[in-house]
Amino acid sequence: MPAYFTLTLDTTAPTGCSIAFQGGITITGTRAVNLVLAATGATQMKIYGDIGAAAIPTAEGDATFESYATSKSTSLTTGDGSKTVKAKFMDSVGNVSSEVTVTIALDTSAPVITITGPDVSTVSEVAGFDTSIFSFSSDSAFVEYKVKAVPATSSDNSAGVLIPTTAGSINTSNTGTFAASTPISVTLKASDVKTASAGDGAKIIKVFAKDDAGNWSV
């Protein structure tokens, strides 16, 4: 029998450590998020920070190591604002990496739309009587809007039909960067309204706006 053996000394912690939110997002309208993680040589990981159901952030000392994975679903703490999620990685012999962090803004507040107008409340398809104009604004910045004929005043953005612009309606939808309190003028033509909601009678016209966190107005 040999009178020797080899013993491997490993004092190097996992390398290439990173944490990010799936898709590289920096703002979200929902507390449920997916993390993307990476660490060379890691067998375990510890996630902590502004996550969990409690209003108080999870301290590192309260978190425990779990099996290393390249993705993890979690939930941000309640309350809008900046949220920071942290991670450390450990190898099979207990070497622990330095802390890595990622920050995201939680914004669960939907824009609130205010409509001014319309200038006329009854239209026909007769020239000179076929146009209704109104304007709307939002209490917060938004990145998309759409004007729809909906079945009820309580309808959300998935209901109803977008009013087309075939007959000359203007600004029934758009994407971009729109500042809070900036009025946007919308022109509706009777033929376009008829296309979105056939038949005579009162039509519920509703404006929906989406902010950069993905929250649609209601």
C-alpha cells in the first residue's frame, strides 16, 4: 500500500457570479418576478433582499442556501418603489462568493385617465355631422394608448373593439413616450365607430393607457 495520498486544496469561491431579472427588465407592474442567475463552480446559492410576503426585507442572515439553479421565481416585497434582490453562491467545499445584486422598480399603480369632451355627443354618417372630437390626459406618464368601443363602463383593456381610422378617425391608438397631464386630441368618425360597434344607439367609448411597468388604466 502506498504511504501517500493527494489532497486538493480549493480556496477559490465561485466565479462569474451574476443575478438579473428575466428579460433584463428594470421596472415591473407585478410582484411576481423571475430571476436569472449564473455562477461558475457553484453548487448552492442564497437569495435575499426585497423578496417575500413580509414588508421587511429579508436579511442575509435569515436566508438559507439552496441548490444552485440558473433561474428562480420569487415575489417582491409589498409597496411600490425600488427593490433590490441579492445573491451569494457557494461551492462544494464551502467557499462563498461575494454578494451580487440587481435592482428593479415596482410600480403597481395604473394610469388614471381624464376625458375632456366630446364636442358633440350624437353623430351620423352625413357629412358635417359625422365627427366627434374629445381629448384625454393621464395623471402619470404612459407608453401606449387605445380608444375602444366597449360593452360596459367597467370594461378593461382586453374588452371591446379598437376604433379604426379607415374613415378618417385620428389618434385612436399609438405607442411612444407620453408625459403626464399632456392632452391628446382624438377625432372619431361615425363610420369608424360603426365598424367597431354596429347598429344605432349609445356607444361606450373608453380610453386605455399603459405605463412602462405594464399597468393598463381601468
